[in-house]
Amino acid sequence: MPRAEQREIVEHHLDLVGLRQARQKFPHELSGGMKQRAAIARALAIRPKLLLLDEPFGALDALTRGGLQDQLMKILAESQATCMMVTHDVDEALLLSDRIVMLTNGPESYVGQILEVPIPRPRQRMDVVNHPSYYSLRSEILYFLNQQN
């Protein structure tokens, strides 16, 4: 691929994750949130049909985490990629997911329950929390998780 096209792809994905202003920085100069956004941009740059994320926001403070969750929803809506994410955060799962697959505990875990999330998109955090089915969905997830102990 020509260099100009490569640069265009890089710039586009830096814009998607809000890192254009940091494009000249070295990795040690980036905050944790910036590193997570750079990782998401790098993953999206190859234009995958499926994006796999394993606890992508786990090590971040609540404010940065919320901002990146919002950013991820925008990016996925634009890119039309499917995302499969591992999370242990019930509220994050309800905000970001259309379907939640809950696994049983242990090294031989299996799918214990699949929960459809009927909250319409695009989603805003407060719309999700105020949705009529939010608390019943949340309770169902917590009940399942508590049964695993």
C-alpha cells in the first residue's frame, strides 16, 4: 500500500480515538487511557470484521473508562465492526452489549446463560440506566454471578 494511503489510514484512526494531538509522542509519554485508545486504533486500522477485547478498560479510572466506553460505541457504529468483549463489570456489559454471554466458573467453564439486551441504539449512559428493563437485566446478571460462588 502506498505511504500516502498508509498515513491517511493512520490519521483517520487517530482521529477516531481522539489522539491526533499525540501522534508524535512516544509510548512512555502516553497516559493509560491514551495507550488504550492507541491499541483500539491499531486494532481497527486493519479494518477487522470482528474486534476482540479482553478487559480493555479494567485498569483505568472511572472518568477515563466512561469516556472510552462512549468512544468505543461511536467507533463501532462508524466502523460497523462486531465486537466481542470480556468484562467483569455488569454495568459496562449492559451499556456496551446487545447480547451478554455469561460463563460458569472454573477451568472447565461453559456458557451458563445468554441474555439479550433490548436497549435501543445509539445509547447514552443515562438512557441505559433509565431504561425500563435496566434494573431487571442487572438483577438477572447479578443473580447468575452469585449462583456461581
